[in-house]
Amino acid sequence: MTDAELNTALYKKMFAEQEQFKDWLLTQPPEKILERSYEYSVREDFLLALEYDDLTRGQAAALLASPTPLDDLFHTYDATEMHHMEEVWSCLESLAEHRKAEQAVQEERLNISCKEAIEGAIDGNYKENSLDAKAAAQEVLDQFGPERVQTVLAATVQDKDWDARFSRENKAWAQTVPMPLAVDGANRRSRWLVDSHPGLVNLFVDQVRDLVREREKEKPSVIQQLRQEPTSGKTKAAPPKKREPER
């Protein structure tokens, strides 16, 4: 047999072996099919590799002599594969970092929009030297939610801690509000600090804190939430993490 004929004969033998494995696999329960799907995929890759490349005459003849060359190849690969999970983890970390950066940028944009909304609400509710702080605060809270509004306001107060027009109570409160991490290591909080008159911002902060406290009081307690949760339709718990993937 020529080199090409040996490679063709090996390919046909491995193809028939794979077809037999597939026929058996399709008779198995779904759980077993999922368990062996990795094996099926790797065996398909070996067939694809042999379809596009040729072994030497001696190599092809050596594999052809085996009753189950494809099965032998899979178990050899499975035993020697050392970098696959490292590559999987690297991909996981890379995508997570990319999405983390995207989310940080989006959060910064929303904080800037919230800052602009606060300034607009203060301007729109300031009439005849008087600020309708409750209406202004309610307007922004409804649009952006208490967490973001408080973050933007606390950052503003922290940045102007020297300004006596902010009350000591609001300065102390601002220090308790956690700040988001900087984007790409750069501190861009200055882009979402409220630029309105400090005295008006202080009144706005007072009202936001009051409204948030009122909302917290209206929330059901943990016991009430547990009593309201349905008892049927339990979700199957995820299995514990494994250090090594099952093959």
C-alpha cells in the first residue's frame, strides 16, 4: 500500500469506529450522552486532523494495526492534556475583566447622567429663592434609584468636605457611602460631582436621606419576606464545585 492508501485506510477505520461510538452513544440516557460529549468532540477533532494531513507510512501503519486507533488516541490525549483548563481559566478571566471594564464605563456614564439630573431637578424646583427639595429629590430618586443618587451626592460632599455650607451630619453620612472603583485605575469622580450651589445641594441631600429612610421603613422585614415566598416549585441546587472537570 502507498502512503496515501495507508492514510485513507486509517481514516476509514477511525471513521467507522466513530460511527459505532455515535450509534452506541445515541442509545444512552441524556445524562450519559452529556457525560461523554467531550470524548465525542475530541474524537471528531482527530478525524478532522487526519482528513487534512497525512501521517508517515510507518506512523499510519502503526495506528492501523490497533483494533481501536481512535479510542487509543482519545485516551492518550486525555491523559496528556495539561493546558486545556489553564486556557479555559484564562479565557474566563479575560472575558470577566473585559465585561468588568465595560460595566465600569457604563456605571460612570449613568453617574454623570444622575449628576446632570440632580442639577436639573434643583434648577427646576428652585423658585422665588426657595427650593422644593422634596419634589426635586423624589424626581431623581424615581429615575435613578437611591443607591446611585446617594453615591453621586456622597462623592460631591466628600469632595467639598472643606465647605461649611454642607452640614456636619451630611459630611459624616457621606463618609459611610461606599464609592465605586475607578475605571482603568483612574479616578474620574470629578466628572460626576454636582455643580449646583452647595447650600441647595445640602438641602437636596437632607431630603434624599429622609426619603430613603422612609422607603426603608416601608420595606417588609426578612421574616415577612420569608412568609410571602412560595413553598412550591423548588429549584434544584447546583452541585458543589469540583477541582477537576469530569470527563
